[in-house]
Amino acid sequence: MKNKMNSNLLIFLFLIILAFVVYSVWQRGVQAPVFTCRAHIVSEVATKTCDKTSVFDIFLSINEKDKGYILISGNYSCPNAEPTPVEGVIDFTYSKEGDYYSIYMGGRGDKFSDVSSVLKYGNLKMKITNLDHGVYMLSLPNDILMMCTKA
């Protein structure tokens, strides 16, 4: 009688632990992003008005349910001028076609085109290539967009 009670208790405890593990894995799968990476970009760009120097931190998150966002924080400046801060979030939807993600960006405003000229476009085709040790190359069909580290 006592052995049967102990075995029933062990089975019950095993089922509770199993249920907890299954629930934890399910929750992580539901909320986990498909891909995230971050980059620190320093660039010098000659424009019509001046030679701009820019420094930006970019965080890209591609989530399940065909949605994602780009978080941008940084500034740009012309020589002998105060830096102009640029911060914000660009929400987007996407679809995957072969090796490329087709990204459809929502309203961004003009301020993000100072970060990268490709951000002035509403739609992008982007490929993510794993290079080595958590380093990824984000490229467009005819250009390399940036290198980033998996976050």
C-alpha cells in the first residue's frame, strides 16, 4: 500500500515537472524573436551641405507573426556644428521569400534617412548571412547594409 502511494506520488510529481517544462518551452517559443542583432555604426558621408559624421547604435528584431522593429539611437553632425540627435523605432512587417526578407516599413519621417539612405524607402529586400561566431551580414540584393552581432 505504501509502495503504491509512493509510486503514485512520484508519477504525480513527474507530471507536474513535465507540464512546467512543456509550458516554459511553449512560452519561450511564442515570445522569442526569430532573429535579433545589434550594430554600432560610425560613418562619414559627403552631402550637399557638409561632410557629415554620424554615430549610431542600431538594434534589429525580427519577430514571429511577420513583425519586427529597428531601434535607432545616435547622432550626426557637420564640422563645427552641434550634433543632431536621432532616436526612434521603426516598426515593420515582413515576409520571407527564399533567402531574402521583404521588409515593409511603416511611417518613419525624414530623420532616419540621415542614418542610412536605404531607410528612406518603404520596402527593402534583405538577406541575413551568418558569417562566424555570432557575426551576421545584412545585405540588400546589390549592397551590404551592415555587419551586426547576434543579440
